[in-house]
Amino acid sequence: MGRIQEVSKKLSGENITKNKYHIGIRLRGFSRRFLKEKRNFFDVEEERYVPHITLIRPFHTKNEKEVSEIFEKTCSEQKEPMKFNLGDFDIFDLFGDEEKVVYIKVNSDKNMNLFVDSLEKNLENKIRYEGEKISKKRILHVTAYIGKDYKKIIDFTNEKNSAIYQYLLRTYLLKNKKILFEYDFFLKDLLSREEALDKKIFKKTIEEFTRKTGLTSGKINFMNLIQNP
């Protein structure tokens, strides 16, 4: 809890009820490159695009320290490796006929589903979600495009894609679009923002991942060696 204590000391005088949080996964390696290439295909102009999977949708809280501790505890209790794959494209009819959300389906395994269930249960009554839930059913996904020009890519979304299989290495707690903490499931450690962005530490994550699974990161292993969840 040391890193959480350090961050909480910096909150003095801050109106944290206005802060926006969410919990998710930063995509890396081949899946990240794949999504960025598709964004280029869609000819989307945006300041910055960080491919990610949202596990807990945007929320507000009156107690950032408590939420951070729940996040760390829930992550640390996850003992089994979690896997997911990125599948086909689909469309949310979120904004009526004017705009659509084009997304890639995320198929998560049993362990990952149980982990998200635990996060939701443990955060219950500690947070206030922003806006209405899109669907009663949980739909894990990666947003690829939002806009009015969705019609030009509908045919493309009907094409079948080879599923991209990945292990869940880390999950983050985001605050106002910046990493507050990131938990590393292979190093078994809560990382500060600086540590989460440190390439040397991520190299250690990959080394530990290889040691525990016998796999190496990359297109071949994630796509061909990991069994379908």
C-alpha cells in the first residue's frame, strides 16, 4: 500500500468528486499495431489513440485511496493466468442513425470474467458510474471508430479476422485519462505511473511471463500457441 499512501498525500485540497476514473487494459505489441493499422485504414484523425479494453466503465468516487486499495487487493488475489482474444468487428447503435461505434469484440476466458466480476462486486457502493450502461450484458470490446462515416467501413467489418490471442499482463486504474496505478500480474506488484511507463520494468514483465508460461511475446506465440479461451 506504500505507493497508494504516497499518492493520497498529494490529494490535499483537490475536489476528487470531479475526477473521472476507469479500469482497463492497455493493448501492446501485435494487437496494438493491428488496431493502429485499422485506424489508418478508417482514415481517422485524432490527437492520440491508445488501444485499450475497458473493464470498469468511467466512474467517480469520494475516496480515491479506498478505491486504489480495493483495486490493488482484487488484482493481487488473482492467482490464475487470464487470457482473452480480439475477434471480429461489430457496431454499437449508440447514437442513433447519425453516429455509430465500430468496435472489436473481446472474448475473455473464465478467469478473466471472474476477475472483472470481483472488481465490480468489490467496488460496489464505493463508486458512482458516469452515464447509463450501454447494455445489461457485459460487452468487453476495443473501440476502433466513432463517427458519422461508419457506413464506408460496414462492409469491412463483415470480414472475418484471425483471432488475436493474448494473456492479461497488466491492468490499470486511470484517472482523468492518465495512469494512476497499474497492476502487474506477472511481477505481482502495483506500479506507479512512472513505473508503468518504464520500458525496463516492462522487459522484466515479459521475462517473467516467458519463465512462467514458456511463451515469448509476439504475433506467432499469441496467435498460434495460446489456446482459444
